[in-house]
Amino acid sequence: MSWRGHRYAPAAGTPLCDIGAVPDGACKELRFGDGDDSFNLLLYRRGDEVRAYVNCCPHFSLPLNAQPGEFLLLRNSEIMCAYHCAIFRLEDGHCVAGPAEGMGLEPVPVRLDGAQICVGAP
Amino acid sequence: MSSQSAVEGLVQATPASNRTGYRSFQLGSFHFSRDEYFARVTWPAKGQTMSHSMPADAFLRAMMRDIAWGFFYGLVNFDHVLGTRNLYGRVELYAGRYHETYHEKGLDHVEVFETPQIMATFKAILEDWTNEGFDPFAAPAETGSEWVGAKHGSNRAAIERQRTACKRMPGLPGDAELRADANGYPVNRAFADVPQDEPQVQAEPGFENEVHAFSLFGYLSRSDVTWNPSVSSVCGRSLCCPTTEEYLLPIKHGNDRVEWFVQLSDQIEWEIEDKDTGSPRAKVLMKAGDVAAMPADIRHQGLSRKRSMLLVWENATPGLPDLYESGKLKPYPIEF
């Protein structure tokens, strides 16, 4: 199932946050909906570029972070899942090492509307 | 720990020994070395240096699981002295902490490391100490005694093999492939009698793309590793992680949650110990069809005299360890 089929997935055009809310070279987590069934989005910023992925490791289908807002970044270009150490390239979400090798994070298109990060069109 | 940790995987290692060819490694106050037969770890306690040795093959088999599982859930005891505890973002490395006598006498030692640092060090140790021809994932009958002796070659293909995971279920479009000769998964020697035909699915009109099934026995009969679960179905936080087991579980696993075991074939003898002290609690012989809930306050080690199939059913709900540690959940699912 694509992320767009999730009951709490934000629709195209939904404003997410100001780009200044994501520190350069860092990640920010956004949640839509409540409880275990919420839709978790991961934003990553590098300069003026922003990438977004569903915050779900394809190894055990767990969030990449064990604590709210705490992400394990390597070399400011990779993220390590806090649970079982799968490492993903933030540029394209590809798993480069660990138990999810050959898989990847599910990308979510985003665009900048001025300084506002918004969900992109399909 | 900073919220945006950028710890580099710094590995401290010596040059290769002139005598054995193996490198030694330093991780915090822990020192790791190996010789022809044994892996040795030292740590400081009470102003002296403590040491502990393990057969190198047992050490490598344990370390292989610890790395492959990404420190897994809870405690991964390499044996009764040495092990790791996954703090999910950081990892505790201990010697004697969960051994009653070491701990009582103050001879234990615990250090917490950022996960990338300990992972990088463990991977470097495993790569350097695994000789050509030795596969730490294989049953002893399938890999030789190449672990013995001075360093000769390496076996990166064995220690870096891809682990099997799935999004929903193997065989679904876009999901993990089913195992077959063609993609490198021949039937294991112990399962030559397992039927390889897949289930027949006859969906009603309109439901053709909503029904899926595969032969779990066929899938498991082609597992290329032992004691290494592969995710074979994901339904919310419910994970089915079946595996094939032969000889000895290389670690004593102290889970931080209840996990369910369903013995699918043959049998496994489980030695159950108290998670904190290691004192014996029970022996359980599980035969095909038996079901057990391993409590959250024990550690267990399995013995399988013949390759067997085991279904491990995990609850991957985030935050579950805290509910058990705080006492909000009892360590067992039912009370008799």
C-alpha cells in the first residue's frame, strides 16, 4: 500500500512547516493522527533542499527513532534506525547497510512554497 | 546524547599480530583479542584487569547474530559473562553485569556506547577474526574448523549476506522474493523431504489481487542460515519471524518483551534462566506443534539436535520495554 492510502496521510498541498524549523543537515519528525496508527513523516534538510520519507524502517516496520525527535545521523548524510541499525542514505532513502539492505525508505514528494514546506503532487 | 548524533564509527585497532595475524580492538575500557582458539576480552574492575575467554567460534557466532540483528531486542548474552543490551540509539556493553557472582563482588563492568561506534567496532572484529571457509551463520556440520588457527583469509560474503525482511509478506508484488534455486536459496540438506509446491489460491471475482499465500515450510526449507529469524509477515506491530535452528543458539537472549514460540517441526530444548542473575528457572522441550510464551524477565538458549523450524512471533510495539520495566505489564501474558 502506498503512503497515500494511509488514513492520516496529508493531502497534496498540505503545508508541513517552515524550512527554518528543520536545521540544516538535520531531521525533523511530523505526526498526523493519533496513537499507534498515526502517519509519521520524516523531513531532512540540506541547504535549501528538503527530502521527506515515511518514518518507517522497512526491516521491522518500526519508526527510525526510538525517542521523539532523536535521530541517529551519520556523516550528516545517512540515518541509522535506532532499533536494529539499518542505515539509509538520506539523499534517496536507499538502505546502504544493515538488516534492510536492498530496501529503502518510502519517499514523500515535497515542494517549497516560499519558505513553507508543502506536500507535493503525486 | 545529542538529539542529532553525528558519531563517526571510529574503530581503535592494533596492527595485525606478528604471531597470529589477528588485530586487537579497544572499545572504551574493553579490550578484545583473539588467538588460535580463543577470543579474549578484558575490562577494569576494582583496580585490576579482569579477563574472560570464549572459544573463538562461539564468540564469532554470537557476534554475527548481534550484528545481524542490530543488537536485537533487550539482552544479547554472548555467554554467561559478556553481552550487549540494546538501548535503541545507544548500546550497553557489559561483562559480568548479569552474572550473580561477578555483579555481587563488584567485578563487573558496563559501558554505554553510541550505536554507530559499537556497531563499527563489532563489524571490524568480525571481519578480521573470521577466516576463509568459516561461516558463523552456518551449523557446525556445514562449516568446518577453519575458525581454528592463525589468520588465513576472510569470508566477507558470509558475514555480509543480505538478511531477509518483508513489508507485508514474501511473494507479494514489490515485496521480498520467495526463495528458490534460481535466486540462491537451495533446499537445505535437512529438509529434502519438504514439499515445494505452493498453495492453490482460487479467489472469487473481484478479489484476485487481495488474496495471497505461500508455503511457509517450503520457504523455511530454503533458509541459508541458522538461528537468524527472517520476517515473513507484517501486520501492524505483529511480526512473524520464522527461522531454522540447528545445534546451539549462539547467544542467551534476554528479551525485553514477551515473545511467542511455535515449534513447527522437530524439537528444541530450551534452557531458561533468570534474566538478571542467570540462575536456572526451567528446561522446556518443545516438540512440533508446541507453543510457548517466553516471559520478558528471562533469558533463553535453545539446543536443536537436528535442523528444525521455529516460528518466533514478536510484538514490535514501540515503548513496550518501558511498560515491562515499569511493571505496568507483567512479564508473562497469562496468570494460572
